[in-house]
Amino acid sequence: MTDRKPPIAKPAAGLRQRWRARTADWRIWWEPTAAQRRLGLKVVELDGNRLTWSNRKAAELTREADKLGGKGKASKPTRLQAAARGSIDAVCSMYLDPKNRLFHKNSEAHKKNLRYDITRILKVWGGTPVRALTKPVIYTWYESLLADLGARGAQRLIVSLSAVLTYAELKGLIEYNPAQKIRMESPAARNRLVSWAEFEALERAADQLALPSLRLTMALSMFMGQRVTDCIVNATAGAFGQHQFETGHALAWTLKRSKDRKNKISRLMVHPEVAPLVMAAIHRIRAGDFPCHQIDPEAPLVVADRTGAPMTKDRHEKLFRQVRDLAAKSVPSVAGVPGKLQPVQFRDLRRTFSDNARHAGIASDDVDDALGNTAGTDASLRQVYMPGSDQLAASAISAVQRPQEKKRRA
């Protein structure tokens, strides 16, 4: 029987030994620490047939690594020192640290997007010295991104890179942020609106797929203008209750907006068409359809219907695509028309709400209160949620009338 005891009884620092059953021999190698890896050091394979030489070589590699980062464990380079030596990986690691104020101040959704974007950035620039990212280099990359991802995708990655380089500038690792003032193309604002025929097709599809939670979230957005995160993450059973409004007694939704950093609490009247869907969801929880849910005010209102687990944004997006694909069979425009009409996305329901409210004669400030943003005063948001309308322009033109002269008394 083969002796599985490691052949080197007293291995040098960094030396590793592992038995390989497939080849029936010992693999021996030198492995750098995490700090040494940040200096660019890699794994070195050693010779399992030359044990003394391998042990000496491992000790030699460790001494060389210590010289690069200081002598002994106490003098290993800090992340800031490693970054100063040119590691974009180290700068990104420092920036993504939860203790970094510049990163931590962002919303959870934005932090998730930054992590994803930086992962893509590191695939291209991970081993590049920070000082090598000059403005011409970044602009050349932007042009290639523009061709591959379009204006919106290219802009997003450059903006995320700029956030990291701003941090590097503040830490004194570079003199200025070269990603700033890159002349980028402004992506066209999405202007897709959902017709009532399309929305009714989506409702029928959600019913056919037995997805009452999707029927509920679509209604909360189409009739009340709420974000997908508010519908899914923040909506709880205890947030709904009866309230006396000026217009009468009605079901109300008390919530904190997902993007409101002031943690302002809003109370929204639930639309009459949405109220039965909300109450049906609450009754399902109380009836114990989903045993994983405790009957308490914090129970999530929206769940993954087939499992009873709390809904996530990614799961919701996947289910909405299934609903859209089925709806497109009866109303093809839901899937869009190449070059003419964009496919329906869930966020288009929120935009359609604001457009419908404006055409009903509701003031922009009041639409803002429902949306939970400043589209009435912010020009860029206004282009998204309250774009120009020929119909409203015609109403404005028709409202201008020459005053009629009063008839003289006989």
C-alpha cells in the first residue's frame, strides 16, 4: 500500500504537498500568499523527485517574495502600497471595501451594479498599472465598447471606471482622473409606452401561467407608478391598511422608497383595480399557502408563486420575460418591432403610468409625488417620464384664445 505521508516532513514556508491519485504521485509546489499575489507573484511547480532541492527552492522563493514586500510578516505591503506600485486590482479591492465611504454611500442596487461593472473592468485592465490608464487609452477603450455594447453600455462601464479612478486620485495614487470628461455619446432615452391592449395581454399571460404575483407587480407599476424594487423588495403584508383620504376611505400602502436616501415614509392610496390583488396576496399568506412564511407584518407581499420563496429582482425579471413571450403570441407588438418599436420591459409600465396621469390633466408635481422622484423639475428625468406630447401641445395651443369684446349695451 502506498504511504500517503507527505514526503517532506519539514516543508519550507509556502511549500505545498498533495497526493494525486490519478497519477499515483505527489504534487509539490510553492504557493504565494494573498499579499504576495497582489505583487504579481504566481504559483511555482517544484520537482517531486528532488525533495531537498524543492524544499530549498521554496525557501528561496519565500525570501525573494519577502524582499519585494518587506522582511517578515509584519512588513508585508498594505493594499495602498500595492496599489501605489501599479495594481488596478488593488485599487478596485480598496474601492469596493464596505468601509470605503465613497462606495458605502451608494444604494444597495447601485453597489450591486458597481461590483458587476468592476468585475468586467478587471477582465480587461486587471493587471494594468493605474498610471497606464491615460485619457487616450480610456477613450480608445470607450470607442471599442461603443461598437460592442452601444452608447448606454459603454457609458455605464466608463462611469464605473471613473468612480474607481476618482478614489485613486483622492488617495494620491494618480494626479488626476483620466476617465473624466471623456466625450461620450448620450444614450437615447427609453420612451416605450405600453398600450392598454398590450397590458391586458400581459395580464392574461400572467393568469395563464398561474403567476398572481406577476399580475400584482404589473398592476402596482401600471396603475400606481411604482418601481420593481418597491414592488418586490419593500412591499410587506403589514404595509397595507385602511386609511381616510380626502377622496374617501381606501386601502393605503405605507412604504419607504427604494431610492429615497432620506428614508421618507410615503402613504399611497391603492388604486381600486389593484386593491383586490393586494388583498388576495395577503389572504394567501394568512391561509398558509406558503408554510415558509410566518404570519407577521414583515412577511413579503410578493413571492415566487411556484416555490413560495421571497421574490428577487432577478427571479422577477425572468418570470416577466416568460409572461411577455406568452403575451406576444396574442399581441405581437409586446415583443417589439425591430428598428421601430422596443420590446416591452417592466420599467415601461412605470413610465406609462406617468404619461397616462399627465394626459388625464394631473400636474407634474403631483405625478412626482406618486413616482417618488423629481421628474417634474429634473430635465433628464422629465425626458424619461414626461416626454413631449403632440396631444398635450395641441391642448396648450387650443387654450390660447383672443378675448372677445363685450357687446355694447343697447
